[in-house]
Amino acid sequence: MPRAHAIHADPAAPLSAEQQPLPAALQARPLAEKSPAEWAYERVILYIRNFESQLDAQQEIAMGFAGSEAGILKIEGLGFFEPDLLTFYGRDDEGLKTQLVQHVSQLSVMLRAVPKARPEAPPIRIGFRLTGGWMGGESGDGSA
């Protein structure tokens, strides 16, 4: 199994993705059989799920473009193209359709909590749609 580790200043902080066991579905296939794109895709989903589990009912997830003035992308989808590309699908802060194609060697994203676009609607939790049967929490409430 790959090594992962994290330390937080607040000992009562929620567990981060590195501090939780890998879902059984991710352990089913040896890491050596996965492309860098697939393995990055799976771990980004773990981070998204963990981040969403800490949001309140008025927040949804968005991705900031690290090292850039390009703004944010409200995540509506995530994909990979072997051997080495990840794609983020969504909308920018003006609601325009946006897509980021990122090489795994340049992967650097910042997850952000943003107010819901439609306050009356339930929050959208993309992390639970991405995992397709990895583990529980299918209600979309951030539970695992």
C-alpha cells in the first residue's frame, strides 16, 4: 500500500484523506497496474469526498486554480485519460462552462467551499457521484 501521512495543528480536526484507510475498491487492483492518471484521479476523488464531508448545507465544492489568476471552477465532473491526463469539468465563477485538462506532473488544485448557486436547492455533492460504489455515504450528505 502507498504511504500517506498528515499532521494538523488542531488535534480535534476532522480526519484528512491521508489519515483514512483506502477504500477496498482502490486496493483491489495493485498500484503497479494503474497509470499515473488513474491513480491521481482516484486520490483526487478521496480529497474531494473528504472536503465535501466537512461542508455545511449552504456550501458546495469548487476548485481554485493554484498559481493562477484564472478564478475558480465549480466541479461538476472529473475524468482521466491514460496514461497521464486529468480533466476537471464545471463552471467558472460567472457560470460559464469550463474545462481544465491537467497533466499529472503539473497537478496542483485548491479545493474551496463556495456558496450554493441556488440557495433553495440541496447542495450538490459531486464526490459521491465520482466514486461509483467505493464506499457508503450515497445519500450525498458527506457521511462515509
